[in-house]
Amino acid sequence: MADTVGAAWAVCRYGENASIIAPGQQANTLLPLPPAALRIETMIVDRLQKLGLRQINDFIAMPRSALRRRFGQSLLERLDQALGKEEENIEPVHPVEAYQERLPCPEPMLTATAIEIALRHLLETLCRRLEQEQKGIRSAVFSCYRTDGKTASIQIGTNRPSHNITHLFKLFEFKIAEIEPGPGIELFVLDAPKTESQLPMPSVLWKKPAGLDNAEVSELLDRLAGRFGEARIHRYLPAEHYWPERSVRVAESLDEEKTIEWRTDRPRPVQLLTKPEPIDVTAPIPDYPPMLFRYKGELHKIIKADGPERIEQEWWLQQGQHRDYYTVEDEEGRRYWLFRLGHYTDTSYKWFIHGFFA
């Protein structure tokens, strides 16, 4: 504690013993402290130290005109604020208002129906408030305080801010069975620890927002994540790689934009194996498409084939042979993506299966 904000800030960070500074003694307390204690810019601190001015005592008595000319007005302002010669107002930090609603119970609640009624009431109150402030819920926690002192809680999250009561209730509804009322619940609390701005969507006459901008798609993803877990849902974006298994990456969020366009000039399988699997192939001439191949003990007779599509090795990542890809169809109408690793004239070439078409 000190007479000035600057002196209190300096002593608690750079003083050897943070204590109460007697009235009018802030000047003597500041003298042995380094220049950084004055809350000045790092560039000014570096210049002072290069000149050998390593303590406030080294330059506090220097002519103000010289200090202003060499280090600027900000050094003098901070020094005067710390000494109390210039007034400095404190701007208090206002705590962020919590988005929370509480519902006490006159009698302990024991049934799932009572829990659902309480949850819906809290959601209506909280969402009405958020809608007025143009905000939406990104995460919410529903807590039930039991009469025996224990607490049961369930939590939900959304991909986009939402104050849709029906949608949010459905997300909670999947997890209500996890709440054990025990001897009874005497207090329900709904918290929204994470909220974001949600501006009203402009009305469109002929066309609805498509893709991830569609609220219905976002709400569907929320329900799937609530039921099966967020780890089961992935969004993929194209990556700048020729090698097929490297040409796709997992998006970090629903809002992430792709940096390149998807390649659509060549057919690609719906399912791509993480690692190509070796197969036995019969071909009439080595550079022709295969006639037969055996995969996991099953023999496939090929009746249609298209290719080859050559994909070279990415030499800046690793060295190796190129791949010649073929799209083939067997006699049952199933289509596969096969490739030969290496040139057919090489004695070490091998065949692999890499994907399955619809």
C-alpha cells in the first residue's frame, strides 16, 4: 500500500519486501528500484540501462529537459505519477456478470418429470435474457443440489451460440437420466460459463443459408455430439499434398475456412484406408490394368478399369517410388481404388488397395 498507484505497483513487483509505504515516503522507496518499476516501455528501459542508469536514483535528479529530450514525455509522466506530482485515476476491474439462473424448491424433488420442468423453466428465463442481449450459449451446466449436501450436474456444448430453448432442452434431455436425485433436490441452478454474441440472422425470401451456416445443420451436430460424443464428429478440409493420405486434414473448428479448393477433376473413393494394404494381382501385361486381385482371401474378377493416374512421391518429404492408380470394378459391381507402387519394369513393384467407392 502506498500514496500512489505507481509506487504501490513498483514496490509489490520490484521491492525486496512488499509492505505498507508510509505517507510521503514513496520517493525514498523508489530510489533503489530499477527503471522498469515505473511502468515504462521496454525500449526506454533498454536505453536507460545502456547508459548505465540502472536505478531510479541514477536519473531522478537529472534535468527534466534532458530526460524529455532523450527518453520522451512518457518517462516523466510515469515518474510524476509514482511520486504523486501528477494525478492518476484508478479504473476498477468490473467482474464479468455471470449468466446464471436459480430455482429453489419448496419441497425436495425426486422425479425426472420435476427435473425436466425445472430445467425448462430455467432455460426459458436464461434464454430470454440472452436474446435481449444478443448473445447465445456455447456451454451450459445444469446443477442439482440435494438435501444431503451432494450435487449432481450435467453439461452441454454447442458448435455455435444458441438461445433456442427447444434445441438446448433436447441436448440436456439426453443426460437427465444421469442425475440421481437421492433423498431429494432442493435447488436447481443453470449456469452459462461460455457465451458469444449472436446477431439476428437477416431474413431471406428465396434461399436459406446452406452448409454450416444453416442453424438446423449446426443443431443436428450438437445433438449428435451430445449423444455419441464430440470425438465421433469430424470435419475435413483439403491439404496441400499430392499423396492421397496426406491430402486431407481435420478442421480445428466449424468456422475454419479452407485455404485451397477440393480437387474434383479426378474420382476419389468415399472410404480411404489410413494405410494402403497389399494385395495379389494378376495382369496380362505389367503395364495393363489388373484382371484379378485377391484381398483378405477373397478373389475379385475385374470387368472394368480406368487408369493409370500417376501420383509422384513428394520428394521434399520423403524419397520413394511413384504410384500408378486404377479405378476398377468387379463382377458384383463393387468399385475399388488400386495402385502399383513403382514402375512395371522394376522387379520390386507391388500392388496395394487404397480405397472403396460407393
